[in-house]
Amino acid sequence: MNMKPNYLFVTCSGAVLAALLICLMVVQVGWKNAEPWQPVQLLEPADLAATINTPEAKQPLIISIGPAATIKTSVGVGPASEAENLAKLEKLLSKEPKTRAIVIYCGCCPFKNCPNVRPAFTKLNEMGFKNHKLLNIAKNLKTDWIDKGYPVIE
């Protein structure tokens, strides 16, 4: 009986182990680069507009974390990519219960490119809020809100 070691098996096992380690590293890096919100935390503009237009509906706190507060009833804190505006956001939120319905939006550009939504949403997560959403602005506030005739600050 031939009892020579099976070098092919040892080589393949090493290659499989190396590939597995690489996959685990990619998954870990991908997880760390994931967005700070879950898909269920994206709010469609039509849904927010319907809530605003229904006076008997419980109204969320709507916060502009971009250059201007445009949406009706929203409060502006300024671009959240700037430390002083992120501090304004934190101060505003410090008075709110952690269960308060909150919607943040920017609208300067599609939020996939936006420098303001990630720091602001991360701040809400860090502060322990449980009912916060990001307005799903596909292009910009003009196209996805104003041009559709949704309520704006007058």
C-alpha cells in the first residue's frame, strides 16, 4: 500500500483556506462600509408629502441637514458635513424623546453622493433614536419634491 502524502490535497486545502480568508476580509470591509441606515429607514417623498398634507396625522420632526430648509414644517440646521452644524443637530435632538418620529433630508444631490446624510444619520444612530428615517431623494430636492408640487415652506 502506498502511503505517500497527497500533496495535491494539501495544496488545494491551502488554496481553499486562503480564498476563504480573503472572502471573510472582503465581507468585513463591506460591512464596515455599509450605509448607516437600513432600507426600511428610507422614506419616499410621496409618503412624507401625504403625511404633511394630512393634518390629523402625527407629524414627524423634519430636519434639513443640507443647505436650506425647503420642506414645509422642516427645521434647518445647515450642512451636516460641517462640525458646527452637526453640533446644532445634536442640540436640537437633545430635547426629543428617543422614540420621536424624525425625518432628515438634504436634497443637494442624490443621497448616494451626498456629504451630509451619512454624518447626520450616524449621529441619530449614536444618540439612540429608534424611529428616524432618511428622505429618499433620488436626484435632488427640486426634481423629487418641488417639481412634484409637494408642500414647501412659503
